[in-house]
Amino acid sequence: MNDLSSVGASTSVQRDIHSNAKRDARRDALTRWMAGLHDELTTFFGRLDAGGTFAEDRWERPGGGGGVARVMTDGTTFEKAGVNRSAVMGELPEAAARRLGGQGAGDGTTHFFATGVSLVVHPRSPKIPTVHLNVRYFELTDAHGVLTDHWFGGGTDITPFYPHPEDPRTFHIALKNMCDAHHSSFYPDFKRWCDTYFVNVHRDSEARGCGGIFFDHLRPGATEHTLSFELLQRFVTDVARVLTQAYEPIVDRRRHEPFSDAEREFQLVRRGRYVEFNLVHDRGTTFGLQTNARVESVLMSLPPLAMWQYAPRYAPESFQARLVDMLAPRDWATERP
């Protein structure tokens, strides 16, 4: 006599095994994709620095997964450049789950998988802007491993220290051209999001830099764009590669320009504002610290040197005052010089 409950249990186990195998294959493929982008970006910035080299540091996360940090210190062009990748998974703390805003993971234990590449590059010269880029894939599952939500996120932005309007213009034109090739709403929507996200609210909503694009919860098949998983992955790949058009021309334009002690000091003051945003407001920093990520990797974005002056004031029409004025959001990609 057959034990029907045993048959049902066996079928359920087999279904779970196949489901887990499919999940693991998907995650392996996404992890390899990010590793490829990580290699491309490391090669790109090694070439762009024209002299420095990256040191590699591999790490493991106690709760699951790990990553690779590649950091250049004291390069020819870049005072510090960090290009990191990670693929981490585990149980998601309740506070982190709420902050993420994922769908369908409110009941029971929430598990996560995340893989991404993140970079921050701090040039030596105050005439060259700092650049940040991040691309990531995130998924949530319930206690049984059932996928409840998944999405892409990322973006890139620029932080100048000297008022050269042509630099953010170059950056934004390249971003707009890249975004427009995928969807007409991407650049205006993601630029607007960037302009409102990278803001030091505690400093009277002062912008961190001249913006770029920022996006999160970019889900396959969403009603606002209806793009498939594969098409969104192509878009995120192009975001990771856009700096060859958006940032390299700026570096080549500015790398040999002389700078004064006053310009270097102001760069350090503005770096202090960069630090304030990353420690007080940045989602990635908060998520990393809440999920027991490697602290060195979470804080990789911080510059090697920064400065805090007490209530600095700048003379009208000084280069410092003109830089602060240039931080106000504007339509960099289409306005006339």
C-alpha cells in the first residue's frame, strides 16, 4: 500500500531541488556577469591613471558570499581609486528589509541575494572631478526559497571641485545618449532621481556634485517601461561602460592643468561634504553596515584626505563661490553653453 503522504513529500522535495538548482544557476550567471564588468572597469581605470596599479583583496562574508576589492593608492592621476565587486546572500534583518522597499517579503523570514560592482575614484588634481558608479542586482526570497521580488539598481554621478561647466555637460550628454538608446524616459527620470538623492539635507539640501543618473527597483516588465530582464541587463551593462564616453574625455582635458594651493584646499573641503553624504545619507553604506558587510569595502568610497573648515565664506565671483553655484541642478545635456 502506497503512503500517499510520502509520495507527496517526495514530489515536493524534488520540486524544491529543481527550484533551488535553477535559482543557483541564475545567481552564478549574474555573479559571472558582474565579475566581467569588474575586470573591465579595473582595466579602464588602470589605463586612465597612466602609471598606478591596483592591489587586490579577496574577502568572505560570515553570513554568506564575499567579494573582491581592488584599490589603487597614490596613482599618477588618481590619489585613490577603488573598484569593488561582491556577491552576498543570507537572512535580511528586519530594519534592512523595510529600508529596501522590496515587494512580497513582509511575512516570515526574508532572505536576500545581491551582486554588484561599485567604484569611487578620487583624482589628485582639483581640476578633475571625482566620479562614482554602481550597478547591482538584488533579489528577495521567502523562508522556502521562493522568489518574491527582484530588481536592478545603480547609477553614476560626478563631483567637480572647480567650476568648469563643460565637464558636467560632457558627462551628462554621454549619459543621455546611452539612456536614450534603451528607453526615452530613463535619462530624465534617473537624472531627476539623482538630483534629489545625492543631497546633504543637513546642509540646507546642498547638492554633493553635478549629478548624473540614479535608479533603483528597476523591475523586469514594470508598467512604466515594460522591458524584459534581458533588456534591463543590457542597460545596466551599458551604465557600467559609459565612463569611457562620459568621464575619460574630462580626465584627458584636465590632467595636465596646473592648480594652486587654494584650489587643493578647496578640493579637500568639498571632499569633506562628500564624506558627510556617504556616512549620513547613502543607502549603500547603511545597507552594508546593517548586513555585516566588510567594513573596509563599505567605506572604500571615502577619500584619502579631506578637510572641515568652520563656516567657510567665499567672496562673490571667486572660483569657490562659482563652484557652489554650479552645483544647482540644471539641464546639462541640452542647455546651450
